[in-house]
Amino acid sequence: MNKAAADPVDVSPQTGLVKRLGLFDSTTIVMGSMIGSGVFIVAADIGRQVQSPGLLMMTWVVTALLTIVAALAYGELAAAMPQAGGQYVYLREAFGPLYGFLYGWTLFLVIQTGTIAAVAVAFAKFTGVFLPGISAENKILPFLSTQQALAIGILVFLTWVNTRGVRTGSIVQNVFTVAKTAALLGLIGFGFAFGRNEAAITRNFGDNFWAGAGLNFDVIRLTGVAMVGALFSSDAWNNVTFTAGEIRNPKRNLPLSLVLGVLAVSALYLACNMVYLYALPLESIQNAPQDRVATAVATQMFGTFGSSVLAIAIMISTFGCVNGMVLAGARVYYAMAKDGLFFKPAAVVDSKHHVPVVSLWLQCLWAAALTMTGRYGDLLDYVIFAVLLFYILTIVGVFVLRRTRPDMERPYKAFGYPVLPALYIGVAGLIEILLLLYKPNYTWPGLIIVLLGIPVYFLWRTRDRSTQTR
């Protein structure tokens, strides 16, 4: 299987990486990294916050528009700088190495590894539907449950798969992305065909659709703060940029995969939430057992069989999501190590399979540690603000590089520039302000995590310089 991957024609002499990912592969990385377990559950929390079917949908619509505009802007950067590391490289080139490091630092410490841990645990949790022995309460050791053990096992297995070559990892990604997309389409199709609930339709689409919502600050505040769940469910679309050094014809395929992947997932998410409103009254969405809205819809349609099918769909979805994030994330730490801003062994590319093996295992080790602590959920809540902040900074980078490097080759230019990128910065900036004002317990810890990277950066630079002078 890996014989082709070792073809010297495809090996970059500068990086040792191989260009084995085509447009379909890169699009499945976008879609597969985005679709995890969020779309199946976060509608409950959003519904409780906004108290309106119309605002629930508005939350997803605004999230979709923001994500699409961001993907369009990132396409310019991706086509202009098709290097391993993606967003880390864009921030480094636009603002300097400190900004790139702060992104990579937060990505490794919490964003990527914390999400990998959380999604792996979600896989284990739904496995427990079929194997009751797998649960958070069933302890193997005082600090390790069977649920955590399975999650760590999945992390180790998928990391090993990705050490066998980027093509091997992408095949797994393709299979599971196709499967999870089919599962979502099945939920949408069966939901509209068999989930029709007259009481839900009357409640959600009648006079109560907007539930008294008008164009005022309270509505903007509610929607902005409630978007946290939708934004996280739609996150990780940028992961494909991390793999730029392994994509064929990246100047075309990277921007195209970003747009195609984000458009497809956004459409699926909007349709899923329409199914929820079509099948369940808002109050049932808000009070779905364990927030499992999709499971409640499936159970209403097909009883316990529907619940079991949904559990399998979520297992498929989370498995593929973990694989995509494992594959992509390691390329950022590899790029940082090449710049002397991460552990040097992380820059080593395996000569046989042409992947950053050490970077993959370091990522696995830290994600497993977060899984055992059980604190990944809190950490992810804390970095909501930071994730959006780095998106804003990267899109500001489009403006900065247009001014500072006007002669840079730009095979694709951001659609709607400067209006759409500026609109993203404005709306996302407003959401940041709302989070600072109304969710300070979630925003300030995230900022502290980012800012702690500043002294670490200077310590690392000092250490790197002293090593070079020896």
C-alpha cells in the first residue's frame, strides 16, 4: 500500500513529505474534521439559550455564513503559501514568529489535542450503548475508566495508522467521511419522510417561530453567545491547511477543498436542525435526554432501533473526526520544530513512510494525558475565545499581506475582498466582545493560556540560539 508513497518523484527534497492527497482527499479532511458529535447534541443547549426556533436556526445560519466567508479568505493564504503547517505559517508570515508560535502553542496544549480527546471519549461513550462495561464509572485503575481506556486505545490506533503514510491515513479518512455523510443524509431524509410531527410543526413554525424576537440588543446578545456550540461544531475546517505540503496542486486544490467542504457541511448542519424542528417541539429539543437531540428524533421515528442506529452513526462520525484531526494536527508541530519552536525530533520525517512520526506520537501522548485527566471539556470551553481570536487574526493577515507583500503570487484571491473579510472580522469581533462580557469565566482562562505562551516563546528562542552556538 505504501510502495507508491515512497516514489522518489513525489518526495519533496526540502521536507521529505510526499504529495499524495488529491482534491477528494483534501475535501474529506475538511468535512471529516468538522463533523464530530456536536451536530447531534448542541441544538439542545442552543435552544435553551435562545428560547426560539427562529433564533436557533439563525444561530446556525450565521455560523454557516461566517465559516464560509472565513474559508474563502483562507483560500487566498492557502494558495499563496502551500506549506505544511497552514494557519501557523500564515500567522508567522503576516505578523511574525511570535504569533505563529502562540497559535501552535495553544493548538498543541488545548485546541487540537483537547478536541481529539473529547471526540475520542464521545466515541467511547456511544460504544457503551452496545457494551455497557464501557463507562465512566467502570474503573480499571483508580485514575482510568474503561471509557477512557477505549478512547486512548482509539488515539493510539489512529496515530499508528497515520504513521504508515499520509495515503493510509487519507484512505481511512475518505471511508469514514463518506460513511458519516451518508449517515447525516439518512437522518435528514428519514427525518423529513417519517419524522413529521404536527404538534412540533405547529409549535415551531407557527406564530412562535421567532418567540417575540426582534432586532434589538438582547437578540444579538443571545444569538452571539449561543453561537459557541455551533461554532465548535463547525470548527476544524482549517485543518486541511496543515497538510498543504502533501497536497497535489495545492494552489488549486486547497482553496477549492476549503469551499466545497465547508459548503457541504454547512448545508448538512442546517438541514439537520430543520429536521429537529420538524420532528420535535422546541421544549423537547431543549430537554432531550443528555442533550442527544438526534437520538430523540431517531427514537421517535423507529423506537430503540433508531436509537441504536444513531449511536452507530455517531461512532462512525467521531472515529473519522479523530482520524482527520490526528492526521492534520501533527503537521503544525512539525512546521514549528522546523522553525526551532518545538521539540527538534518533531521535525524528523520518517524516511520510509514520509510522515512526521515523532510529531504524531507527541500529539497522541498529550491527547491521551488530557483524556486521563478528564479536564479536556473544561479546557475546550476556556479556549472558545482563543479559537475565534486566531481566526480573526488570520483573516486580518489577508489585509496585512496584501499591503506588505503586494508582489506575492496569489493564484486565488479572496472572494468579496475587502468587504466579506472585513464583515467577518466585524461580526466575529462582536461575538468576542459578547463572550468577554457575558461569559467571562470561559474567556479569561483562554486568554491566559494564550498569553502564557509568550514567555515560553522567548525561552524557546533563547534555548534554540544557545543550542546553535555550541
